[in-house]
Amino acid sequence: MGITSAVPALSIVSFGTPAGGWSSLTEVHSEGLVTSDANSRAPVGRLAERAPSLADGGITLLPDGRMRVVFNLRKGVTWQDGAPFTAEDMVFSHRIGGPEGIPQYLNGAVPFMSSVEALDPVTLAVTYRAPYFQGAGLGPFMFWPLPQHLLGEAYQAFLATKNADEVVNSRYWTSDYVHLGPFRLTQFDPGNQLTFQAYDGYFLGAPRIGTIHVRIFGDETTLFSNLLAGAVHLAPDLALRDSTGPQLKGMWEGSGEGVVYAVEGALRRYDAQRRPGVQMEPTTLDQRVRAALLHTLDRETISDGVNGGNPQMAAWSILARRLPVRGDTRYAARLQLQPGSGAGAPPGRGLGGRWRWFASPQH
């Protein structure tokens, strides 16, 4: 696999940007409580047996306005060193990666939590201060599991000194990384390559591939050349971007030597400066003027330019066509488009912004 992002460390002490493709490989080596289904964005259980819901009683609204989510963990899950994974590990993960723990960029759901409890070794209860729409979809970036048996001593040193370096400088985050995914890190060379070996004790079954090498390239052009030469077998999304992705897609569609998949990706938008002390054109502070400016954008031409010749990816909605809730929002969007509402564009044309490119030679 080839990426174009640096990998200074793994897990919550790493950076949160998806650029370069590294974050797309997270579930090669790590797992969360919940993931997305193979062919949709529907949440399904991973470390948890299933994604909790209101219908099955896994999500409850408490009389004081808080929300409680109970995760039933899979039995027999082990860390890649063979130690058992339990609900206590998630309680520890909240301590070390929460508001009273070390500074970090991930764990998007943790700031909304009021408590994390282990009801028993395979039952975890997470309570939120208020109803939280992503409260049951806890993948690794939302709430990263951490091994208490490996980080507990460093965390106790942090509690004693209040020096985050006690935890951050641990080799756990680099060469000694151990998690719950199908492949365990065996080589950590952050400027060149990371090597992962299949973990035979993986709870979903032993992987069918023995070794994965993740090569780190300094720029997209070099990765592009290695894909053409067959030296790299796969590049995840955002490893190839605006110019190289479309170019490779055009070449391989004609030759049949590989496949490039393009999916609707991140939305790019233009926002007017609204700070009165900075904006030099006062009329821009009028929402009717901002709406008019948005209507004047030639979205198809912009998309054609930044997406390598794909004007159909112009963004006329903030919700992608594949999202099941998109149809439910159209009525609200039409209301927003009434005169004087200040809305920026008609609904119903699909999210675009930019392509995300996945590339793999054919063998």
C-alpha cells in the first residue's frame, strides 16, 4: 500500500487529518466499538456485538435529559499480544484520552460524555450530558480503545507528575504499538515504511493475507509512478488527489492495467467574511447579498477544474445522494429557499466538492 502522509505515531497521539491516505488504513491495525457496513454507511458492531439503537433498548433517554448507550462487547476478543480486551479497557481509554487525560486531536465523541462505566467485563455503558446523534457510532476516531495493561503504568506516572510526556513519549505509540485489528505492527520506520503481520487471534478470523507493507512517499507524483510500475498494489483515498487521481483513472480505463474508484468526497465551500471589523464591503453582511453571490458561482466549471473533468460533482446540497436522510431534508430545504430566507442554492443535485481516489493495479 502506498500513502503520501507522514506517520509520526499511531492512535490518539497522531494527527487527525485524512490527507495523504494514512487515516484510511486505520482498521488494518486498530478497531473501534462500531464500524460502517461493507456497502453502506450504516453502523454495525465491531468490538461491540452490534450498534445500539433505541429500538433494541441500547439507547435510552434519562429523566434528567442525559442519554445512556449500552454496548454489549464481543466475547473472546484479545489484544494483539494475547491479553483479553474488556470493558475496563474502555473505561481506561476515557481516562487517558478524555478531558482529564493527555492532550490529543481525536476522540470526537469524548467531550460529550459525562461517564463511562464497565457494568461487567463485556458490558459498557456510556452516558452523554445530552442526546448526541453520534453516541452509538463509536468507531476508533470517535472513541479510541487503549490497553490498560500496556499503558496503565505510564498513565499513573502522568497522574503523579501532570506531565503528558510520561504517556506521549511511550514507545507504545510507535514501535511497540498493539491494538485489536487484524494486522499487528512489526516494523516502524516513519520516513519510509511500516510493516504489519497478520494476527492469527483476530476475533473475526485469521486474515487471508500474511503481510502488509505500507510505503510512505514524499509526494503524489512518486506514488503515481510506483502504481504504474506495479511496485505499489493499492493507494487509499486521499493519497492521490486532484491531478494524479484523474490522470491515473484515464490511463487505466484504456489499458485495463488497474482500477481507480472515485466516490463523493469532502465538500468544499466558499464563505464570506462576516466579521464587521474585517469585512471591507458592508453589503456582504446582508444575507441576501451572500445568497446572491452563492447563486452566481459556476459550480460545474469549478468542479470540472478541481476534479479532473467531472462537472457532475458540483455541490448543490450539503448532503450526499447516498445518505438515507437526504430525502427527509428536502422539504426543509425548500422552506429555506423562500424569498428572504438567505439560502444559497436549490436542493437535490448531490454533494460533490472533490473526488476521493482509490487506486489498485490489476494482477
